[in-house]
Amino acid sequence: FGQQVPQFTQYSENMLFVNPAYAGSRGVLNLTSMHREQWVGFEGNPVSSTFSAHSPLKYKSTGLGITIVNDQTGPIKQTMMYGDFSYTLKFRNQERKLCFGMKGGFNMISIATSTLQTTEANDPRLLQNVKNNINPNIGFGVYYHSPRFFIGASSPKLLERGYDGVSKVNLEKRHYFGIIGGVFSLNNDWKIRPTTQIKLTEKSPISIDASVAAIYKESIWFGAMYRLNAAYGVFLQYQVSPQF
């Protein structure tokens, strides 16, 4: 039942976190920040914060981005900092684009093992806290999109490294993400956007998120999501302007 990578209900608004090919795909400078807390009031409750920025360069076939994630669950604190680069291939129909991306950075890990209640006294792996263990890593992604359809696949961490710098078992496992969705016009005022994200990890159950959003006059978004055998939720968004 362990979980290493933070999961977000609004995954469609946080795609750069898992797929570097998304960098610059919006065509303008894009800034995104999210904060999430679960089981508020309980000591060691999961808390996740993200910030990402990405933009196309003057040579518009390339994009750059940066992603920062701070995640804490129980005794484990992780701070992930990654840079993203994408290159876009354009089809004769300029609205359709195929993007390839690379991600590079590190995960800084601290584990307060001294706070754990152990069943075996003097376990040598749990006697000393892990403080600011640096795990460098790289990732890869591909993303195809048009005004009405998008699909992508990625693995943000390709290297499987030990959380404490010692263990051969307690590793950062490789995660694979896939996303597919589209935007369909119902009439002049209304559109609908269904999306699905799939996450695969070795020796872990498949994770599937599905959501659908109704869009009114490109300004008001409201919808619902469901995570297979795990969670459900609703969301409401308001777009002040095309830039904000």
C-alpha cells in the first residue's frame, strides 16, 4: 500500500510534474502552484506542495520548464527539483504537434527513522536518521496534442536509487504515466472535457484517474473525478482571462 509519488485530483493542471514534453505546449508562459493536505490535524499527515513554470522559447519548437515539489508523509520528507526541456515536431496542419521531452534534477530525501516505533530493537537500518540524501535522476516523455485531443506517456524518474543511500530494497521505483483526453463542443456556449490518467509501478496495483469537466463560455469549469478503488472528488474553476 506504499505510495512514493504524490497524486493530485487536478492532474490535468499539473502535467509538467510527470511529463517534461508538456513544457511550452501552452504557447505562453505558464505558472502553476498547488497545495494539498490530507487528514488535517493528525501528526505526520500527508502534505504536498508544487510549483511549476514553463514557456516556449523564441525558437518556438523548443520549450523550457522547472518543477519543484515538496512532499511530506509521516517521517519522510522529499524535495524534488527538476528542469524540463521539450522539442516539438509540427505537422502540415499547424494545430497538431508532437512533443518530446527530457527531465533532469534531483530528489532531496530526509527520513526521521528515530521517530518510528520499531518491533525489533537496535535495527541497524533504523538507528540513524537520513538527512538530505541527494538522489539525481532523469526522465523522459512524449506528448501529442491538438485543440481537440491530447495523449501522452512518460516516466519522470528512470533511475531507481536507494532512499537512504544504502538500501538495495528501499528504492525510488520507476513510475510510468499515461494520459488521454479531449475537448468537444456541444454548442456555442458549452464544451466538455473528459480525461483519463493511468499510473503503472512494479509490484503495485494499477492507478486510474478519470475526470470530466463541463466548460461554459471558456470561463467556468466544473466537474468530477474518480480514482479507481481509492477516491472521488469535485472541482470548480474560473478563468479570469486567457492569461489568468
